[in-house]
Amino acid sequence: MSVFKDHKISLKQVLDFIPEALLSHLSATTKVDYYSKVLHGKKMFYLLLFCIFDNEKLSQRTLEDTFNSSGFKALFGLGEKEKVRRSSISERLSKIDPNYFKEIYEQMYGRFSQLYDKAEIEKYNLIRVDSTIVADTCSKLKEGIDQKSGKKLVKFSFSFDGVLPSGAEVFTGQKYSAEDNALPEAILKQVKKEEHHGNIYVIDRGLQSVRVMKEFEEKSVKFIVRSKENRKFEEVESYLTSQGLERWDDWRVLKDSKVKLYTGIPVQNKRGNVHHREEKVETDFRLVVIRNEKTKKEFWFLTNEFELTSKEIADYYRKRWDIEVFFRFLKQELNLSHLVSLNKNGIEVMVYMTMIASMLLLIYKKANALGYKTAKRRIAMELRDMITEILIIFAGGDPGKVFKT
């Protein structure tokens, strides 16, 4: 079998992280195989995983051709007479239980994250949270977030620990066009399944709701959010020393204070019109304002974390950029920007499968010290070699004569 000589781990070893016992167990405990004659959950799992790695742009036609190919059947032990049509794949995606794929993803993340050493655990308890939207072909969506142009879009909200995606939510409801609705739901769902977590969630300016921040504090969810500048607050206590403002590199701390924030309470008048009455929220937050002395640009941060230094808060927020790189990776290398299914059920399936593929690819990338594009290309090459080896054996040949180590 051909293995790149500079690799510490092969694709076959990475795929071993998906136990057959897990797939079989989840097939029994979920409804994934109800009313299915051919496209059982395990077959759909391997079909989607294979096609995500082996194709630049995924489609239902690609899934049909791949499933019906001899190479795919040989690789995953399918019967040569098994055939599917594109319409069957489309219908299966629209009805298959997405929880099957979600549980595979969550169990794999739990298993991979246990491999982090102590230093990495402390480092990766910093969870970057943000959303990305997909509008490609969304005009045909049965359910989506309406835009002013009349087209629809889908919003994906991800959590990312710096190495692997730790959470994902698919939003198609109109209220989730606002990040103040989407991001809290994504965060609180992750918190709920990670009891006794020590995470700090880092969020960009999309989330500004004081009511949400108050809820985070009440539920012991630590956060750092970039605030809009010059928002109204009441200073309770300043943490700046009399010796002068804190500085590092080109940065200067203008404010580091315990504060109370103001929010707008909707009030309906006698005519039925709604206006917002300003009200102070009696929860203590911390406001840190820093300025770059070269560019004169200011950054305002709100947090409920009072133990970190102002520099640590700024450094933690700067690590949020990792999730933007992750988004680009998902869209450019794993085709997340292209919807294979046009209903929410199928979209959820594809998101979880993309997350599973991303975990395998990121582990492969990290272990072998590769770039994103090189890792994806080499995985595809190893897949083809695995198929070739199996076909040589089926033909009665010796793969050792082809794949010399």
C-alpha cells in the first residue's frame, strides 16, 4: 500500500478512529434505517465521506455515480448488484435521521479531544464562536432565511476550539438572521452537553444583547465579546492603577473597569406602537478598551471574566481569527458553500458529515504537518490507492508489486 514516506499517520489509520461498532450501535438506537432497503445509514455515511474527500464539487449526481462504481463498492464491501438513482439519494437525504450523523460527530469529537495533552486542554478551552451563511442555490430552498432581494439563505453557527470543530447548528428560521438569536442558542446547546466545562467563548460584534450576556452570567458561561464602541455604561470600579495605563507593544489600555450596562426594554403605548425604554441591568460586567497607538483604532471588549489581565483578554479575542480560517477551509476545501440538499434535514446531514470529514482531515493534517490543500489532495490519493489495492487482490494479483514500501 502506498504511504507517503514523510507521513506519521496514514488515511487508513485515521479512518480506524471511526469504529464499526459505533456505526452499528447507532444504526440500532436511531431511526436511521427505517423504511430503507438499500441506502442504510452506514452506507450513506461512507458514501458521503468518500465523496467529500474525492470531489471538488459535490452533487447528487456525483453521489449516484460514486455509489454505482465498482471501486467504491470494493472499498466498502458492497454487493456489485447494488444500484441507486439520484432521486433515491435525494429522497433519502430529505428523510434520513440526522441524529445518526450528529451522534457520530459528537462521539468522534469527544474521542479526539481526549487526545489533547494538559497544555492543549487549557489552550483549547478557548472556544471561538461565529456564523457563516450560504446563499448558493438557496433561491430554491423550501425553508430559509429571507433576504431583502427575495432570495433565501442558510446560516451555520460553529464553535471551534482551535484544532477541531466542537459544535455546529443549522438555522433556517427568520429570527436567526440576527446573531443575538443564533449565537446564544449555539453556545447554550454546547454548554448543556459539556457539564462542568471550563470554556471561555469568544464572540465577534454580532452579539450585542445585554440580556443575552446577563443570561450567560446567570448560567456561568464565561465569554469575551467585542462590543460596539461608545455604548452606554455606568462605571462601578476602575482596575487601572495610579501608576499609569497598561501598555504592551503598540497597544495601550484606555479603560479596564467593572461596569453596569444599559439595555432597551420594549414598551407599547396606547396607540399600539412599540418604543424602547432605556434601563440599567444590575449585573456586573467588565469593560476593557484598548487602542493601537499607531493606527489610533480602538477595541472595546465586554466580559464576565475578572481574573484575566487586560492583555490576556485582548490576546484571547485575537485568537478568534482561527474560526475565520476554519470557515475558509470548510468552504474552499470541503465545499460547504454548495448545498447538496435543499431541505433542512438534508442540509443538517451534510453539515455533520462535513464536520466529520473536517475532523479526520485536520487530524491527518496536524499529525503529518501539512497544509490544508496538501492534506486534502493526499487523502484523495490514498483513497484511490486503497481502491486499487483491493481491486488488484480481487483480480488475484499481488498489490506488493505495485505499492513498494
